[in-house]
Amino acid sequence: MPVTNDTVFMPSVLTLIGIPGLEPVQCWIGIPFCVMYIIALIGNSLLLIIIKYEPSLHEPMYIFLAMLGATDITLSTIIVPKMLGIFWFHLPEIYFDTCLFQMWLIHTFQGIESGVLLAMALDRYVAICYPLRHATIFTRQLVTRIGVGVTLRPAILVIPCLLLIKCRLKLYRTKLISHTYCEHMALVKLAAGDVYINKFYGLLGAFIVGGLDFIFITLSYTQIFITVFHLPQKEARLKAFNTCIPHICVFFQFYVLAFFSFFTHRSGSYIPSYSHIILSNLYLLVPPFLNPFVYGVKTKHIQDKVVKMFCSKHQA
């Protein structure tokens, strides 16, 4: 890409323009996003409180669910306040280094969420396919190591993205980011120079985290279904299948939105930019918003604890 007189050397401040083409209605678009964010905070916080203070829920499945809830709260909090600042208060500026930090946080917690979904799938796989060995395999020590592993893996893998941007991309065609948050490809596209290595590493990191997780999760549930369908009793099949329904619902909503967002952002040249920007925001907001409902409706233990909590408060 040729360097022109309009290029800027490593700008100190960038501008997030929000959703290009929809600037006049951004204030209204912010309302449903804000509502989803508030509900996500309340729902996931409630899940965390129930799991923390109910000893019977201190099992691997619910510990992973608590990790998922904490990840959802953090991920939505990273993007929504700044997004609403753009939409409602006309505060689009962001320091370059702050933008990089936000990018690192977003992609790290996306990777953590994917890793937690994989851990939940493996937990269900062992619980259904090897029920007698579940307690000896998924010990507290293993759960702790899994938690550390799913956190460090994306956190470390995303760091080279930051270094490649800081060290390789010195000249920028514009300081305007056509997005509501600092996303890797949106930032890389601003550069005036060869960005092949940046794009290649971004794709490699996405495959190592999201791609491999998707493959292993799919294999886990495939083996679970095979095992469940071979159970002799219908009641046992239904019980085993019901324990997997919430995880499958969360798995599909996360990865379907992820794949649509990923491919429209990289190969959707004929798709209006506002479409894949809205989709990118929904990808980060819909799972935190829906996950508490999915687990609250489909998990009887959590249902019982919620009812018990509110009934005891009402009686008091």
C-alpha cells in the first residue's frame, strides 16, 4: 500500500465512529444494547451468588458455569460503557494504547469463554460416558488447572497481536475506526503498509483457540449422543440428555454468532459495514444476555435455588 501525505505516524488518539451509516439513530440503537447489558449483569451476578453460597453446587459443572458467568460480565463490561459513551455522550476518542488494551481484553475473554465451553463439554463427556470415574478425574485440582489454562492460553496468544501492531504498523491512513470497540482487524485495516503478517497471525490465533475448541466440543457432544442413545432405559436417556441441553444451547448461540461475525468481517465485502458491526456487537452481548436464562430455565438445581432465594426473602 503506498504511503501518502495523509498518513499519520503512530497516532496517540483514535476515534471510534460507532456504526457507520447509522449515526443518526445510534442513540436509539444504544437502548436495547443497554437493556441487554443490565440484564446480563443482573442474571450472571445472580448465578454467581447462587453458586457461591450454595454448597451443593460446588461441583465442576457449576464451577465452570460460574467461570462462564464471570467471563460474560467482564466481556460485556469491556465494550458496553464505551459504546454507550459513543452513542449517547459523543465521546468517541480513545488513546491508542488504551485501544490496544481493550483489544487484548476483548480477544482474551472471548478465548476464555470458548475455553470454558470446552471444559463444560469435557465435563459432560466424562460424566455421561464414564460416570463412575467422573469424581476421580474432575478433582478440585484439575478444575483449578483448567481454569488457569483457559485463562492463560488466550491471554498469551493475543499478546503477539499487540506487539505486531506496535512494532510493525507505524503509519496509518486514518485515525477513524469504523467500529464501536477496538477489534483486531478493524485496527489493522487502518494501517498504511503490509499487514499480511498481522492478518495471518490473527487467523492463526482464532483457529488455535476458537477453531480447535469448536472441533473438540463437537467431538465431545457427538460421543455423548452416541452413548446416550445406547442407554437401555428411556428415563436414563432423557435424564442424561437434559443435563446437556443448556450446554448445547449456549454452545450453538456462541459459535453461530462467532462464525457469522468472523466471516462477514473478513470476506463480506458486499455486506454493508453496519451489518457486520451490529453482528459483532450482538456476538459479544447476546451470549451474556441469554446464558442466565438458558441455565435458569434448563437446570433444575439452579431453578430450585432461585425460587428458594426469592421465597425466603418474600416470607421475611
